[in-house]
Amino acid sequence: MTGISTHKTDPLLAGYKICDFTRVLSGPYCTRLLSDLGADVIKIERPGEGDEVRYISPQMDSVAKDQSAYFARTNAGKRSIAIDFANPAARDVVLDLVRQADVVVENFSPGVMAKYKFDFESLKAVNPNLVYCSISGFGQNGPLRGLQAYAHLINAFSGMMELDRGGVLAPRASNLQAADVLAGAHAFGLTCAALLRRAKTGQGAYLDVSMLECLVCADDVNFSALLNGAEATRRPRAGMVVQPVGDGHIALQVGGGPAMWPALAGLMKRTDLLDDPRFATPAARRDHWAELQEQIADWLKGFDKVDQVLELLQTARVPAVPMLQPETLIAHPHLAQRQAFTTLSHPTRKQGVRVTASPYQVDGQPLNPPTTAPWQIGQHTLEVLEKVLGYSADRIQNLRAAGAI
């Protein structure tokens, strides 16, 4: 930590206002990251319905059915305003919010925001230097733009489901919602870059983020190969080992650096393998990976506990970790020291609600949500209308009577 300031500093995005039209995961993850950096995020939800992930188990209240841990994690730090923007009476409310906003983020299917005249061109007319970010499955143009998109569908379409088979396994849905989270993270970075340009030039931006393209860009070798006339690898990933040891599993890596394999061969007391033509070069080891993996697995059978082999491997600088259960990970002292999880206050749950913090630190400090999650749909509607937009009591009553809020 030498030379790094650990005193509390102003949030990086303090003073920026975000209109959040997002739902489920990709968009809310983007705006949660913006909120953690100090932006004022106003989440627009449909009255009586709200974000659909509010209703996922587990629920954080024994009576309410719209306070899921999932929702809390992705929407901590935001304010919720309940507006039925399909109601004509709500149009001016949305436009007033946009006039004050620096950024609009939405992740509806392409065309939905245009249907209500809340697309970029329409909103740019009331806020010429607006940064407007659209997140969708396949992007805002192209023949597939209108397809419904969920992370596992993008995983299937992208070729990643095929590549994850390794030529051995049956296709399966991944537990990791990679396409959503990658799209949210890319949208977050792109939005920050657009704000930097706007600060220099005053020019707004229209940002189009595709879940599909984010997932394809996450691949390291296969698309680079395919795009240049070589073949994709449809076999177990060479150089990466996951093997049982005692009552646990160990994960280690043999490829990626020239010193790894010689170091492991030394530990195995099998330096003869270094001269074996099947294993003498990185290319040969890839071609004969199944045979090399058998040699490593036989060596690992000589250990009773994961910790025994881990100490040897780490001393020899062979990358290795134990395979953890998620229950073990959340209690790990490393993540505790990093403050990777934080607790939100809750109106009825005394112990609060634990959620993930942002996955980075700023000025030597972890980032936590500035406030708790909006536990009720439209929890901040009156606060925003009165204090942010300056609406009178009569105007608010008229909006309520019209069913707009």
C-alpha cells in the first residue's frame, strides 16, 4: 500500500445523475456500479410491478414478496420512482427527469423505448448533451435485434456452450450469467468514457452494448483462431488440471508460462518427462494433453489432503488453488479483509441484507453502496417529485389520480 492514499476521498462520480430504465441483471448491474462510485441513480419502475427480480427467492422479508436478495444486490444505493411511462400523463415526468440527467441507461428490447418516444433521438431533443446507453442481447441493429435475450440463450448462440463441452460433455446451461454481467460491466466502462468526452467537449453520446458481442470478446483463443483460418479447440482445456485429492479437489495450471511445467516435473520427480517428445514443447503438450494429465493425476493420488500438495506447488511457483464450495468462499478471510461483501440495512431484518460490494477498490478503500436498496416499489417517488423536480402537491395529486405514478 506504499504511496497509496487510504483517506476518504470524494466519490469518483459524485454529482452525476442517472435515469435508470433497466431491469433484471445487465442494466441494473451497470447502474449499481455507477451508484457505488457516487452517481445519483433514480430507478424507474412500473407501479405495482417493479423489476421482476424483486420476486425471486430468497425473500428478505417474511411478509413482503418483492424484496429479494437478488434485487437488493443489483439495486443497492439507488432511489426507486414508480412511473407508468405508458401513461401519457407520465410523459412530462420522464422528460423532467431526463432534463436533469447526465445519463440514461435502458435494457429493453430494441424499439420499446422508441415506442414511447423515450429513445435517444427523442430525449436528445430535451437534453442535447445526454449520454444514452442501450444494452440488448444482439445490439440495436442487424437482423436479430428483436430476438428475446437471456444469458443462457446468448451462451448457446455465441458458441460458448459448444466450446465449454470440451468435446466431451453434453451441452448444458451455465450457472454463471456471464453475458449479462459482462454487458453490464462494458456498459459501465463505456458510460464513464462517454462522460469523460462530454466533460472535454460537451458532446453527448449514444452507446449500443450487445450481450452477444461482449461474450464473444471474452473468449481468449478460439475466435482469434477461427477468424484467421485456424480451428477452434473442441477438447478439454490443455494445461488446466482439476483433480480430486483426499476429500477435496485441487485446481492447478501447467500452461501459460515457460517455467510452470519444468517446476511441476521437478516436484513430481519426473524430470525425464521434460525430454519426452510428447511433452517437450508447449505444442506437444497440447497435442498430448490427455496423456500428460494422466501423469499429473497419478502423482496427485499420493496425497491425502489438498493443503499438502498446495504448499508444495505454491512454494515452487506452480499456480494452484483449492476448489472451494461457495459456502466456504463467502467466509474466507481474504474476502473479509478486502470487504468484498457489505451489509444493507433493512426495515424488518435486524441482521440486514448482505450483498456483494463492487469488485475493486478506489484510493485504497472498498466501495460500498451509498444507501440501502429501495425495498418498496416507488419508495422514493414523492421525494424525487418534490425535492428533485420541485412538483407541487396539487401536481403530484393529479399524477396519482391519472394513474401515472
